[in-house]
Amino acid sequence: MRVFISDVIVKKDKYGPDYYWVVGRLQSGIDVIIKDIYYDLRECIGRHIDMLISFMRSPYCELKRRIQSQIFLPEKFYSVGLIDELLRKKRVVSSSNKRVIELTGEFIDSYTIPEKWAPLTQRKSFKVLFKEPPALKTEDGTFLLYPFHSRRGVPIEKIPQEVTIAGSLELEAWAPSQ
């Protein structure tokens, strides 16, 4: 999908390597923050680039936003009250998570990743997580869905045409826009 890059923020991680937050805008005009652990896109600020983006669904964020999962199994251990209390004890305010986004689109049970992104198959983590992954096709493009928190609760033929999920985005690959 095509994304306009407006900023790249370097994030420091005391337990591992630094990573980036890519601040951008999708073609529909939605502003997003995309976690980027593989690339440094600071040279792309002010340009459009093509991205392969994965989406990490968050049952906690869905409950917090009152999104009823139409297809996924509920997570019994996600209590908004309990998690909020734990976050308060750590002095974290959960409502300020700028990376959370809601997506609405068509659920794809088994998505074939286009040949354009073939070099990704060399990355072991990508191979394991995204072998014929589920995906969500939106007006902006197709988002790969992480297998975590994606266990279906209904047969594929009973999945509604349109589903809404909440979570965060992660950059898997990029290429200059043509």
C-alpha cells in the first residue's frame, strides 16, 4: 500500500536495539504510526513509499473501544479494568497509546503475499509468522494479520463481509513508490 511519510521518530530501547515510529498518512487520509524495527526511513520523509504492513490485533483495545469481535474467539484473560489497574500501578496511561488504530475491511482467511515482496521469505521470523497469513483488505490496501489473537470462532463461510478490529501496525517491507 502507498503511504506518505511525514516523520520518523527514533525510539530508544534499553533492552535491545533502537527502533523507529514511522508517522504517515494512508491514501484514505488516515494518520498512522507504524513501528519499524528493520529499516531507517528518515531519508523518505516527505515522500510516498509502498509498504507491506502487518497488523497486531489487540483484544484489550477492542474491549476498551467497545468493538465486538464478529469472528475471533474472545480472550478470557483480557479484563480492561484489571489491565488498567496494572498500568496505573506502573504509572502508564493506556488511553494515550498513539499507535492504536481501528481498521474495517474484508477478512481474508489465507492471503498470498505478492511476488514483489518475495525477498522477505529469507527472514525466518517472517516465514514463521506469515506463511499464508490471514489478512484484512481495506480501502487503503491489504494488512497482514499476526497470528496472535487471531483464532477464528466461526467457520469461514459464516464470516461477515466486513469486520472491524483494533490494534497496531508494523512495517514488514518497503519499496520506493513508482
